[in-house]
Amino acid sequence: MGNSNKSIKVLIVDDSSFMRKIFSDMISTDSIFEVVGRARNGKEAIEKAEQLRPDVITMDVEMPIMNGIEALKIICQQEKIPVVMVSSLTKEGAYETLKALEFGAVDFIQKPSTSTMLNNESFQKNLHNKLRIASKANVRPSLEINNKPLRATVEKYAETLTKKQNSIVAIAISTGGPKALQYVIPQIPATFPYPILIVQHMPPGFTKSLAERLNTTSAVSVKEAENGEIVAPGNVYIAPGDYHMEVEVVNKTHQLRLHQNTAVNGHRPSADPMLRSLLNCNYQEVICVIMTGMGSDGTAGLKDLKKRMKTMAIAQDEKSCVVFGMPKSAIIEGLVDEVVTLEKIAEVIVNRIGGRRNGN
């Protein structure tokens, strides 16, 4: 959509005229963006989205008349315009943001505190970056997550799941991730015999809410990882925002190690250190899944794994990704065994294990 000679049109939605002005000034510092309109509430946002056809919308959550989430649902269904939520820094803010991502928002940015934002270059750069990526994102209306048919497809493997060997599942995911994970993790049956590690690029605070939301919809237990905890079968561990997550062998057990070493590929957590850490563990097989997201995080780590141990790599297909960067990078490098649609990822993971019963 937004190519070099065509500006990216932005609609700003916020009930505060001060915030509308701040965002407008900030966005306009990069000449590729053109702020085509401003709206004060969700109702106005829907009208202006239809009338101005922007390439991307920034959407505040708390607004009078109609809030950002209600407006987002309608814009995603009717206009198919990418939306970036502006999230408050509270626990409720994180929860609302995750709901918005499940309803189809492409991404979010944390609302800066007024004192820091006026000339905060890194905030501005982050904002420009997210808007640029979102303007080209694949907007899919919310997937109706109805576990009944999904559960049925995996339940047939559930009783055959036996712990034939010591394996681990590692998932690398970024933009579009929270919604995609809400589709995959609830399909994993309670009898799943291996641990699942997830690196989802997100700031602190949001990963905890993500883990809590997934835990309520899933048969397996999902939690934000803690330093030093033992990696237990059938548990899902999400790396906390701003911490790398690795696995190490301590007294013959696998433990999680969280640390704040330098960001990798611009990310902390990053999938590469997580994947590389598995080389020093005694797992017999790694099932690595690379899902929707910008950039190439996970490719280098997967390459090292493939060279040195038994690794099955699954990538999410372009059609079902919000942003096809990360899976595409691994596919181009020739590292991927199966490219599958979002709807099938859980089945492929479960099948990989259940299938061993028939000697394959």
C-alpha cells in the first residue's frame, strides 16, 4: 500500500484534543505520513474511516459516545483498514489492548506520559515504524474462536499422546501474535506431553495479561515465565516483556533462565537466544513454529538448531499472517518442513506426536 512515492494516510482517533495534536505533530515529522483526519470518538472514527479511506488508524480505547473497541470491531469488519491501538499503561489498559488485538487491531503502542513524549525520539521512531508496518498489514476480521470443532480435530489424537521421547515446542511470534495464539493454544489438548515456549514481542505488563487470557481459554496451563522455574511437560511459558528467555540444564532438570542481555534483532525477548539455548539441553527433538510477525527473528536460531539436532520446523502461511516477515525469512532460508495455515498449526504439532503411535 504505502510505497516510496505515495504517502501513508493516517486518521488519528482520541477524545483529547491535546493528544490528537501531539500525535499529529509526531507522525508528521516523517514526510511519508499524511494525517488526513482526526476524530474524537468511535462514532466519528467510523464515519471518517469510510469517508477518508486512510491507510492506517491510531485508536484510543477510552472515549465517550463509542469507545475504541466498539469502533475497531466495525472498522475491521466493514472497512478492513489496519488499526493501531493506543494503550494506557495500566493493567486494565493491557487487558483492553489484548481484547482489541483479538478483535483485529494490527498492533498497539503505549500511550506515552505527557512529560516524556514531546521530544522523545525513540517513541517517535517506534510510532513511525508501527504505522508503516500496519499500513501494509493483512487485516483479517476476527476469527471466531469456537473451540468445539477445533477441539474435536485434536481430541482424536489426545488419547494416543504418549511421551515417546523428550521433546519441546518453541514458538516465535510478533505482530498479529496475540490473536493467532488465541487460535492455536486453546486447541492443544490437556494430555499434551511436552512443554511449549513462546517468545511474543511485547513490552512488559502485556505478556502477563496475554498469559492470563490464554490460560482461561486453554486446556493446558499457560503462564508468564519465571526465572529458575523447572520446565514442566504440558505447560506453556511466555517470555516476559523486556526479558530474554532461555532453557538450561541444572542438576539434570531443564530450567528457565530470564535475563536482560542486549536486545537481539531489536527485540527483548528475542526468539534466537531461546532457540539457541535448546542446543545445550538434552531434548531429542525441537518442534519450532515461526508465526506472524515483522522482521526475521527466529531464523538464525532455527538455522543453528537444524544443523545440530533433530528439528521439525513449521511456518505460518502468508494468507493467514498479519505480517509475513518472520515465517517468510525462515522459508527463504530453506529451513521450514511444513508451511500451514493458522487454523492447522495446532493439529500439525499434535499430529507430529500422536502420529508416532502408528510407527511414523
